[in-house]
Amino acid sequence: MRRKKSKPKQKPIEAAGGIVMRGRVRPLFAVVQLSRQKTWALPKGKLNRGETAVAAARREAIEETGHDVEVHEFLGTLAYKSAGRPKTVRFWRMHASARPVAKLMRDVRAVRWLPLSQATARLTHEREKLFLEKIGRPLVRGMSSSRRRKPKSEAMSHKAAKPAPKRAAEAHLRVVAGRKVKLRLVPALETRPDAVPAEEVAAVPVFAGTVRKPPALMRKLWALLRRQAFRGPGEFK
């Protein structure tokens, strides 16, 4: 008994297209009417030999809408059978220029720019209606939310400026027997022992740690230390 030869698997038809939008405030979606079938469809077409899917999607969108487009993120894939062969169509989000830059190709009879609900209703095939409705709603919501959101620079300019932190004075007391007493005031944002370079700290022993005093008391302390320093060695009290 002879076995029936299995039919070779047919390669799927590869096509690409775009969800082409125009306008920022109220986005409009492009739907095209094909000349032969007189059906309304999304801008799409087959890949040429050696052409990438994203390049074919941009080319088909320009040829079928007449507008130059900017290609953005990938949106999804439609898979179905066309004339008995499997077909896959990959779609990208696109934004069209305000004015047309070329004439429509021969296969396209007309192009219409419609709001999402009207564009979905105008499409002929149910698969494209469901795809556009599912993909289009998040796109419209995303554009409306971006309009309401203020730019970061503008939002920052309206915020009240924070007051600058008060500059405290660091007082380092160094006492060495037989030497003058030195007092060093270092302006800083906060009092910390490491404000003085390490080589200066190592040069003389530090017996008194870092203290924080109001400016008036610091001046009094400075005058007291100066008087004590000039009394001579061994007379410091």
C-alpha cells in the first residue's frame, strides 16, 4: 500500500504595514480604499525581495497615504489565510506629515483620515477592525495623557525654590605646649572633623575636638585665645 505524499508546507506571505496617525490634539487614523476590490483596509503590503519588514512598512505607508511617515514602536502581527496561503502582516505605529509629499499609488483609490471609532467602522475586514480597536485605544489614551502632562522643565520652574542651607562655621582648636594657640575657622555646609586637610591635622596635635558656636561667641573666644596666647609659654589657663 503506497503512502500518500504529504504536501509541502507553503511559505507564508510576509507583509508589513502601519497604524498611521496624524495630528496631536485629536489623532486621526489612515484607512485606504483599494482600487480593485474597492475595500477599505489599513495601509500595508508585501515585502520586496531582500527588504526588511520595517522598511516595507514605511514604504507601503508612504505609497498608500501619500504622506511621509515617522516609524515608532512595533504594535503587533495579524495572521490569516489569503487565497489559500498563510499570510502574516506586521504593524508599526507611524506618525504622518501634515501635508502629502507624493501621489497615491495605482492600487489605492482614496485615503481617509478619521477618528478611531469612524476608522474602525470604515474598515471592511473584521480582523482589521478588531486589531485597530484593540491597538488604537491605548494610543489615543497615551496621546491625551501626554498633552495633560506638563513638561518637566516647566513643572520645575513653578516649584518654590528651596532656601539655601545656612553656612555653619567649623572651629578647630589646636593647643601645643610652648607654642601659640591657633584657631582656624572653616566655612562649610555642615560641621564635620574632616573639613581640615589631613596634612594640617597631622602637623600639630589636636586636643580639643570640633565645636559649633554662634558667630558672636566665636568672636569672643577668638579674642580670649589671642590674649592667652601672648602671655608666654606655660601661662595658658
